[in-house]
Amino acid sequence: MDALEQLMQAFGNTGGDRAVLADSSTAHLVADGHTILSSRAIEGVEVEAQETPSGISATVRVRQGVRLTNPVHLCFGVLHKKGTQNISMDVRLEKNASVSFIAHCIFPDAEQVIHTMDAVIAIEDGAEMHYSETHFHGLHGGVEAIPKAVVSVGKNGGYLGEFTLVTGRVGRLAIDYDVEAQENAVVELTARVFGHGNDTIQIKEKVVLAGENARGLIKTRVAVEDEASAEITGITEGNAAGARGHVDCMEIVKDNGVASAIPIVRVTNSLAKVTHEAAIGSVDKRQMETLMLHGLTPEEAVDVIVKGILR
Amino acid sequence: MPLLEIKGVSFQVGAAKILDDLCLSVEEAEVHALLGTNGTGKSTLAYLIAGCEGYRPTAGSILFDGRAIHTSKIHERAQLGITMAWQEPVRFEGISVAQYLTLKNRALDPAPYLEMAGLQPARYLTRMVDRSLSGGERKRIELASILALRPRLAIFDEPDSGIDMLSLRDIINVINACKENGSAVLLITHREEIALIADRASQICRGGIVCSGSPEKVAAYYKSRQCLTCDTEGCADGRP
Ligand SMILES: Nc1ncnc2c1ncn2[C@@H]1O[C@H](COP(=O)(O)OP(=O)(O)O)[C@@H](O)[C@H]1O
Ligand SMILES: [Mg+2]
């Protein structure tokens, strides 16, 4: 079985739709380690990827006013037990473009795999981007994943970012996202991660509301069990009149898990407003009791609550 | 033998005696209304019967089917068929209405239960049981979920609170449907007109039952406000 077939099988196993790669109206990019296995550009969307000495360098451009109905699919993986994958991505949405990305990062058998992603994303005025990234790191806890992104969102633009790692082990995860929003722009960052064993989770997300009436939401949902730990930093700055930001962090701690949340809110304009809420600890007692009153065992009740917040 | 028998239950927190030597029984498939004004100990009694954490009688016993249950855990009592709808239902992230009604029995069709509670299934099944629901909607979903459970004893803690007068009919329908399913219902309320749908009623005042009997009799006594005026002598003095 060749690498593409293997990766596609893993992609299918983690909920991906394999048919999209054969579809000539859907743009995609697939890479195993530092080898590009497949890529497709479509009308209005340029996808260029090259293998460089240090990894993979990819550029995606969505032309002005292009509003895609089919999402662009990205699939990055390391099929071997050991390996390194460094990806640098440069994404630009020209004015009034609109596109969704569905990214899968898959390391099914990883025992010692390092995956880094350095993304620079420019969303021009009036453009909207939805980026959803799902990770599967296998069952050994042998992945070190370091996704970084610097995102700029122009006037009236939008960026919706979602990160999900809720099946299998995490290994070590260190997310670092930095988003700046101009006038009337809307930013929403959501991360959902479930840590087990000795997994360590670090999430740092920053939203700078630089333009008037810009809006930002950082939502984090994390559960840790066994000896896993999580440190979540949500930073929002309100620097212009009418800017509204909110940081919402919920972490459920089981067993010997350790979780912390550091919300940092900073306002430099008296007409801006940023709020935050954080709930960290064991499962809510009232929720537990309600589910048990509905006939669930304590174990089943915890499971339903944790799955719910990670959904 | 009554299905539920509360024998001389007291519940004290620090110096505060919240329930004092309370006696009450609920028969199989009976709707029993518990009437009382705010702060008389209705919810506390509900938590003691359901077995919520931190609620164990400081004196007395609670029997279910003749077996003492007052030291059992909440899920153990739920396995016996005791359930409760909180006065303020709890919200959940990421759990749909459909999932919520089928937590225990995944094969169940939840639609008829929502309809019974006055909610259109098509509009609600995929909604989340989270903050996006209004208080009244959440309350109806809770009632539907209890009906779907077919418990042996359902405790409804003020099912009518937060529900407008026009919608009271739906609440009453759910309670009647529970009874038709063979469930006994302990119906907690502070409105005498709700108590009138019961088979029997009791009035609670300051942590004790002060009057029991037909709903008409108890409602009339409750309405007369006699118990509330009996100040320091203790409510028992005001028994009709
Ligand atoms: N854990 C507690 N500690 C101290 N006082 C309590 C506690 N729980 C309830 N109470 C008091 O007991 C009384 C009865 O409360 P509750 O059962 O909620 O009344 P009801 O449901 O009839 O309105 C109230 O005065 C309330 O403040
Ligand atoms: Mg109450």
C-alpha cells in the first residue's frame, strides 16, 4: 500500500471523507512527513506546495471575491513511528473572499513524532475564513505538536478558528495563536482537547481588537485525566472604541490531572470592553446528580458531561 | 404498604433545624401534592428523598418499598426508580434535547414526550440543553425527560414555577401521564390550584407536615393562612 493510500485510510478512520480528494471541484493538499503526496488547485484558489530542506512550504491564495462552497482540505500526517514534519503555510484571502478549510493532522502510530506548523494568515477587508483543524495523535502519547499561527483580519472580515484533539492521546501540545482584528472584524477561536496519561497541553491564544467595533471570543474546553496537565492562556486586548471581547475557559479535571487558566484582558480604550469567565475543577455536582437521577452511573455521568463540553 | 414512607425525619444544618420530625407517605401510583410557602423545607425534603450529596436525615428514616434508603447514594436510589426534577433545571453544554431524553434508553423515540410537555419535537430535538433555552423551555424538557424515564416515584419540585398560566395545562398533562404510566408523583408546589389535581395532599410548614388529606381540604386550610399566623407556638397547634 502506498503512502497516500495509507494516509487516506487513516484520514477515513479519523472521520475524514476520502471522496473529497478525487473531486475535481475541491482544492486540497496532502503530505506525509516532508513528502507532498497530492495537491489540487481550483478556479480562484491557488495551492502551491514545495518540499524544502527543512520541511514543507505551502502557499494558498484565494482570489478577490471568490466565495467557495466546497471547503479546502488539508491533510498532514506522519505514518512512521518516528519522524519530523515542519510545515510553513502562507494563506491569503483577498478582499471579500470566503473560504472554509478542513485540516486533518494524523499521526496514527507515532512514538516519537514532532509536528510543527507555522502559519501566516492574511484575511483582507470583507473576507471570511473558517479554519477547522482536527488532530489524531494515536495511542502512544509520542507526538509533540507545536501549531503556531499569526492571523490578521481586515475591516469587516471574519476568522473562525477551531482546534480539536479529543480522541487518543495528546502527547505534548503547545498551541500559539495570535490574531489581530481591524474595524468591525469578528474573531472566534475555539479549542477542544482531552488529555490522558502524562499528556501536557499548553494553549496560548491572543486576540487583539485593534479596530473600532471589532469583536473577539476565545472559547476553550479542556478535560484532563490520569496525570495529564493543561495550561490555558487566553489574552484579549480591546484597543479601539466599541471593541468587545470575551474569554471563556472551561476545564474539567479528573484523577490526578492538573489544570490552570490564565485569562489576560487588557483595555486601552475607554469605549472598549473585555470580559472573561473560567470554570476549572471537577465535574459540576448538580450536573452529575441530574444525570444520575436519569439513571446513569457516576462513571457514565462523567463521561456524558466531558463528551458534551468537548463536542 | 406505602411506596414511600418518611418516618420522623429531621434535617439540621448547624443550629438550624430545617426539617423537624416530618412524617409523610406516598402510595403506589398516587399523585401526592406537598403544599407550602417559600422556605418551609419543600426542596430540602425532595433532596433528602432523592439522596442528593450532603442531604442525609439527622434523625428518622426514609423507606421505599419497605426498605430503608436514606443512607443510599443518589444513583442507587435512582436505580430503584426514584427520580426528581429540580426547581431550577440544570443546563448542559453539548447535549441535545434528543440525547437528554434518551440518556438511559437510547432506543426510545423522544418525540411523543416533548409533545406531551407542549413542545414541538421538530423545533427542539436538535437544540442543546444549554443556556440557549429559556427557563420555561428547559423546565418542560425536564418534565418530558422524567415522563420518558417511567420512574416508580417522580418528585417534581415546583414544576409550575416559571411557567405561564396558559401553559399550566401542559404541566398538568405530564403529571397525569406519569400517573397513567404507573408512577407515583410527589408534586411540590406553593399554588393550591395545582395541588387540586392530586389524589392526596399535605401541607408543610416550618419543616413539618401540619395538615394532610384530600387536596380540597388541604388547599382550603393552606388558603386560610392559619399555619402562617401561628408564630412561635409551632405549626402543629394550628392543625384543623
Ligand atoms: N444547606 C442549608 N443550610 C442552611 N439553611 C438552609 C440550607 N438549605 C436550606 N436552608 C434553609 O432551610 C429553609 C428551607 O429551604 P427550602 O427547602 O429550600 O425551602 P422551600 O423549598 O420550601 O422554599 C430555608 O429557610 C432555607 O434558607
Ligand atoms: Mg424550593
